Amino acid sequence: MPDPSPYLLPEEPFRFILEKECKRAERYAHFFSILTVKLESSDLEDRLLPATASLIQGLLRNCDIMGSLQDKKLAVLIHYADAQNIDEIAARIRDRVQAHPLPFQQDPENQSIKIGGACFPTHASTAQDLLSVAQERARH
């Protein structure tokens, strides 16, 4: 079943693109970053994910790519963003999502968002390791 949001790639195509981007970045010696985003809300996460993706998309460039991951997470591949930039982008996303009550949300004050970022090759050199580092950094 395709994702309900036009801003989100399903997980499999997103991971394919991420793998290719790792190979391209290694070959041409450039960098990129990835963010993982997880809403810590109620059981409404399925319905909140597309609305959250829409809010985030407004902060991204046309060349950045967003996809869905397991456990109702979003991931954003951001080209030419280094480790310092990724923390600034994460803060802007967090501020934007927290400033906009999402549809279907019963208690916007109880909304929490976890965002973690990782930069290739600074934090990791494979797609899976990059996602793992980003998710680990979201916990802290």
C-alpha cells in the first residue's frame, strides 16, 4: 500500500536511494546527512505521520528526500549538509512541528518529537550504520 502522503517515499525505495547515495558520496568524496524523526504521541501516529511529513517538507529543499521507516519513523536525506548543519536543521524541524498542532491530535501539549541526525562519512560509512547512529542520537 503506498504512503498516504505525497512527500513520503515508502521504506524500500527510500533505503535503495540511501544506499546509492552512500556509494555516490564515497565515490565523489562528498557528504550528506540523514535525520530520523519519531513522534512520541498517542496511538494516532499513523494519522499524524503524513501531516508531520508535510510540515517538515516545507523546511526542505526540493533535492532533499523524505521516506518512512519502520516503527512509524520518518527519515530525511539532506544533500551537502555536514554534522553542524544537521543539528541546526533538526532544531528547525523540532520547532516547526511543536509550533503547529497536528490534525487528529487530542493533546498538542503532550506532543513530543525525537530527532537524531548523522552525517556521512563523519558518523558512519554505510546506510544501515548511518540510520543506526541517527536513531541513537535521537534518544539523547
